[in-house]
Amino acid sequence: MALRESFTELMKEAMKAGDKRRVGTLRMITAALKDRDIEARGQGKPPLSDDDILGLLQKMVKQRQESLAIYEQAGRAELATQEREEIEIIMGFMPKQMDDAEMTAAIKTIIAETGASSVKEMGKVMAVMKERYAGQMDFAKASGAVKGVLGA
């Protein structure tokens, strides 16, 4: 089942179970999907693919992690708990995240495949990584690692 359809089915199940946090989070995901679909349609592009949806989910997780840090600094435990729960729900739809060693190995493999030899070719490496590992790593962190490997 595609991700898009699984959101709808899981929302129905969460409504029946009375899980308000899960229902709210799934509604937020579907609303973000609809916004992106409308934007794509306006530009004459097809609806989001599963890889694009994973990228959207990754962005949502990152936003919640930033909010979580702010709430913890401000001493807002109830809001921090809500963000943690939303992160956990969203992460449930994403593939297992790569650890640093796996990410470095993937970077070295792609650099070897693409023949990249300088930081100027970083875009080519990042494009292949985003294609292959959508939703499996933090690309901001990966970007720094690619720079480190190509700059060395």
C-alpha cells in the first residue's frame, strides 16, 4: 500500500480507537500533502511520489525537533511532550535512519560511482544520495560529511 493511502486508513483506525494525538498528527500530514499537491498541480507537476512524501515527513520531523528544543529551553514540558509524540508518530512512516557509519559508507560508495573528486561536484553526489536514500538520513548532516570527504 502506498504511503498516501496508508495515512487515510491509519487515520480511520485512530479515530475508532479514540487516539487524539495520532488523529491530529495524521491530519497534519494529510493537510501538508494536500498543500504540496496543490502547489505541484499549479506548476504542472505530478502529485508527490512516495520518495517526495518521505522528504516531506523528514522536514516535518526536523521542524518538530526544533520546536522541541525551544519548548524544553522555555520549560514547557507539556508542549515538549506533544512534539515528542508527534515525532514518534511521523517517524513510524519512515524507513530506518542510517547511523553515521552507514552514511559515511554510502557517501564513499556514491563518490566512487560518480567519480566526484572535488567539492565542486558535491551537487552531483547529493542528487544521487537524495534519490537513493530519501527519508533514511539527515541530508544537512550528510552534506557536511560529503564536503569533508571531497575536501580531504
